[in-house]
Amino acid sequence: MNTVTKNQEVNKAYGEVNKAYGEVNEYINKVLGLIEKSEVSAEEAQWITKETVDGFREHVNPGFLEYRKTVTVDTQFAAVEWSDEGSCFTDVNGKKYIDCLGGFGIYNVGHRHPKVVKAVQDQLQRQALHSQDLLDPLRAMLAKILADITPGDLKYSFFTNSGTESVEAALKLAKMYSDRTTFISTTRSFHGKSLGSLSGTAKGMFRKPFLPLIPGFRHVPFGDIDMMRKTFETCALVGEDVAAVLLEPIQGEGGIILPPENYLKEVRALCDEYDAILIFDEVQTGMGRTGEMFASELYDVVPDILCLAKAFGGGVMPAGAVVAKEKVFSSFFDNPFMHTTTFGGNPLACAAAIATINVLIEEQLPNRAKELGEYFLAGLKKAAEKHGDKVLEIRGQGLMIGIEFHQDEIGYALSKGMFDEGILVAGTLVNSKTIRIEPPLTISAEEVDQVISTFEKVLNELSNQ
């Protein structure tokens, strides 16, 4: 092949690549143009919906089209969310929904709280991410704030991007603290889906494809202190002493399961007796959700390690934290690079978390969750009084409420019916018979009344079918 021919073929190849890039960039510019807009036209909304459905089918995961309750048979209509504010989000066609799912507990201070958004925007004007080498101030300041507001003598913090990362860090801290390898978790627990966290999670459907998981995990029934004690005793007898117990103070994905009276205190006592670490996973229960800043305060129990995420970033930034007692965290002192993350504790996430804590304190949202939660729970129970054949139990703490049905199908039908009426609820991942009510803690009393009346209306409609 002569040089001229070779150059022609190279130029042709480059031309084809540039043409492809040009088409991609044209598409990108159209998307960026839509992002700039606060509102879109009906024609644009139709295009966005089609592109979203097609994109999920061809490039994200077509399974989500089966899962989403709003996608029609021909998959050309779906509720595509576009904006949010306060206690609500709005789809691309302009329909507003009261959010009683709350992103699985993300929006404790509401959607796009102005103070959280401003803190992130202000920080973004100066610096988005840190150099990874110099000391970054907001991480230090946020860690001090957490030491001040968390229970007991929790003192040192490691920052993450998500709940499962927080649990992973907690497990590594516990392993570093001692040479023990046994961890006790509970049935119906959910701690995340990365390999270590999944080892603590209880649902078999999530676990089986990835077996064997991290060795050393044992699961006992949640709330059964006798079984917990026997497991400690057995592990000690066979030389497999317990390193740590991993618990949600109130189980979220398990179906909003509250612990029996004194259970958490008795687990704390067992850990002290056997020199084991107590890890509380408050990824879903933390940041005011249950009527206190942290659910551990409800039960007057101080863990050795506290895991946070979800609402920690104020519904604006992904952010999480592990807060631990000095005796435990000091295992990381000699080599702070033993466990690291590139983006954990970045300036934008820290700014969001600091502003979130400020909002929770100034607006007294934990106490609001307690008071409004009692009102919400009572209203839902009253609405379900005539439907004992469908509703098994309504339970909760603060604005963390579960409605358990006798059959999965009833829960699915009720969730769909409420969504059609403009209210978003959803089931829990471990216990599919239970739907959750986890709205922003800023939800108004009028919106709560609307949810209760809609719940009653949909229940009545299901009874008449």
C-alpha cells in the first residue's frame, strides 16, 4: 500500500469518527439545552419521555421498565421526573406528586432546601473537589460538628459517598480493632449491596448469586435477645469470638420493624460483656427521621460506630459518614491510608451536610417528625379501621411509617392507586408486603391530611373491586 492510499484511508477513518462524534455532540447539546430550562414544552416533554424509556430499555436496564409502576404496555408513556421542591416532585408533563417515599429516606430537609442548595453553590464558586493532598477545612469542621451532635463519646469521622460505603468502613474498623472475624447481623436486615455490606444484609435473593460472601457472618432473628446471647456464647466456646454486632435500631427495608423494649440496651450489654463492637446502621433512621436526631437516642444506647448516609447530604449531594469512638477509630491512626475514598468528604458534600444539620436544628425537624409522625400514624390507622381484611398492621416511629398488608398484591395495587392520585409510596426491599411512608420532615399538615384521605379512598376502591 503506497503512502497516498494509506493516508486516504486514515483520513476516511478519522472522518467517520469525527462524524460520529459530531452526531453525539449534537445530541449532547440538545440535552444540555433542556437542562438549562426550568420548563419544557409539550413537544419537548414527549421527546424526553421517549428518549428516557428507550434509553432505559437499550442502555440502562430494561428490567426497570417492568419495575416502574407508571410505564405502559407499549413503554412509550412513563412518569419521568423533572423537577422538585419542598415535599413534592413534578414530572416532565407538569403533574405534581407528594413524595412519601423520599428517595428511600434522602429528603429529610425537603427537596432542594434553599439553605443546602446555597451552601453547595457557594462552595462551588470557590472549589468543587479537594486536591487530595492538602488539608481540606470543611471535612475537619463537619467532623467536629458530628462529634458535638452524635450520642455519647463518638468522636472521629470518616466520610463516604453512600450507605453501603459507610457500612464497609465500619466493618473494616471493627476488623482493625481486634483480630476477631465473627460478625452478628439479624434477619430482615439491610445494610447495602457491596460485598461486605451484603454479607450483613439478610435477604437471600440479593445474596445467593454472590455466594460465598465475606466469611464469618451469622444472622439471628431481630429482637430475639436470647438467640443473640446464645450466639455470643457459642462463638466464644468454639473460639470464633464476636468482633461486632451490626444492627439497624429500627429496621427500614425489613418493613419498618421496631425493636422490642430494652432490646438494644441488652445488645449493648452483651457487646460490653464480650468486648465486641456495636455498630448502628442509621443510614435510614438518622438525621431526624425517627423524632430524634439519631434513632439510638430514642433507646438511650450509644454504639461504638455509627453509620450515616442518605439524608446526610440534604437531598442535594451524595454523602455519608462513619462516626466512631476514639478507642475504635484509633486503629486508623498509624496509617490513615489504610481505608480511603477519592470523593468521600469532598467540599461540596461537606457543605451540603453542614447546611443540612443547620436546617435540622434551626427548623427543629426531629421534633417536628415526632409530632407530625404521631398525627400521621393515628390518621392512617383510623383510615384502615374498616379494612382489616387487607391491612395487617400500621406501625412506625416519627416519619418512618410502614403499612403491612396481608398479601403483596394488595400493597402493589395500593401503591399504584395512590400514585395515580399524585402520591408516591413504595414497598420495602426485604419485606415486600410492607409499603413505606417516609416523606420529607418538612411535609405540611395539609399534605399529610391529603395522603391520609387518598389512602382511605384507594382502600375503599380496592374493597369495592
